[in-house]
Amino acid sequence: MNAIEIKNLSKNFGSKQAVCGLNMTVPMGSIYGFIGENGSGKSTTEKMICGLIPTSGGSIKLYGKDHSDIDVRAKVGVLIESPGCFPGLTVWDNMLLQAANLSIPNAEKEVIKILKMVRMEGAAGNKYKNCSLGMKQRVGIAMALLGNPTLLVLDEPLNGLDADGMRIMREVFNDIISDGKRSILVSSHLLGELQKVATLYGIIRHGKMICEMTAEELDASCRTYIALKAEKMSKSKMLLSSKYSRLEEDEAGYIHIYDKTTPEQIVEYLYQNAICVTEIKTDKIGLEEYYIDLMKEVK
């Protein structure tokens, strides 16, 4: 059974169509990376999944039932925009207040368990307003986890995090789905970080699903390339451009060659033209580069 099944979903705001015939499938136990530029319909779709705004057409099923079903609604935890905490209260008190709102039995025991899961047990006494951005994001996820939901819908939870915050968030995501019973739908603009945790991707543009693919399918689709630096870079680029048809230069100054060749052939070619290669490596484009290439193809 899938956690989410969406068919021909649409949403109109007056004369503007924000979501157009969108289809989406999120399997149980997966981390679904929801990708798209600003205004593509990601947040609108997430809000419809969570029942925060009505649909204009199509269907949304959660665990095989309509998303408006009362029982299935209890299985969804949500973090969209901000967690809605009281700034002057501690993390602990905010969590207990939400637990009371949800009528959760053994609230203190449940709060302790969840704060430990999101690595916030040592900061339970901190006032929410004094928490760092990364800590606030984890508090938001902790709030969404109250009530033991099996589906989490998270809107941009990685934004503004430093390297350590990113690492902790990756660990939290992996812990959440470790038993195979929970699924996460997460949108993010930080595609490099999303690639480290997502098991499945959906790419949306202008309210339409462009493609869905697994992490394995993405890896198979990503082009390999050879990156190099050499003496006389301008001359090197001119020579390589005359021999290879697919050539780019990145921000770090590396020349990327996407043609079918080997590092040895490139080194030999430049050496024959009195240029010494100082650095060369074989690599593969990541999710961000794949997304940029895909957007060039889609109008």
C-alpha cells in the first residue's frame, strides 16, 4: 500500500491554475523529495494533501482512503511554514501544550521519546525564541511527530541550516523511517542535501509533475564527466573545444568534458600540444545539475 496516491489533482485560485492534473505516488517507508522552483505548486500540493485547502479536482488517497477520512487524517504529521510555537515558552512546555491539544495519553513519556528522536532532549528547557534555526526546525518536526503519525509532510525543513544542522537533520530523517512504517514527503531547494536522504523524487513545474524517479533511477540517469585543470587554461579550453562537442566550465574553474573519452586520452592530447594537466578526475552530475538540465528541456 502507498502512503500517498494522487491522481489528476488540480487547484485553481480564481483564474490562476496553481496545480494542473498532477499525479504522485509516495510508497510506504520512503523519503520523497518534492522538487520545483518557487511558484511551481509544491506548497499548494502539500496543503491539499494535509487538508489545509480544498482541491479543485482530482483525488488524494492516503493509505488507500480519501484524504478527508477522519481516521487517515490522524496518521498525518505536518510542518508547513512554521511550527506555531509560543516564543516565550520552553521547548518542553510547547511540546506538552501540543500533546494536550491532541489528547495524547502519557504525554510526558511521549514528549521525552520524540525529543530524543530529533536530538533535542538536551535543549528541552530552552525557550523557543532562544533556539537556533536548526533547533527550531527540529522542534517543528517533533511537534509533527506527536500522535505517532505514519506520514510526515515537511515544507522546506532544511532551509537556513548550517553544515552540522544538515547532518543532524539527515540522521533524524533516517531514524524516522528506520522501521519502514513511516514515510516522509519533504520539499526543499537544497537539492544537494536532499539527494543525501531521499529515496524517491518528484519534480514539478508550473503545477505539473514532470517526472518521478527512484534514487537508483536518478543515479543511472546522471551523466558522468571528466573534470580537469591544466596549465594555460584558455588554450586548453580552446583545444578541447575543437576535439570534444560537450564542454563546460564550472565556477571553480574546472573544465567538464561530457563526451565519451578517458582521462588518459585527454592528458595525452593536451601533452601533445605542450600543455600539462595539473588535476583531473571522473565524476557524475548530482541532483542539482540533473534538475537544471531537465528544466532546460521542459518548457
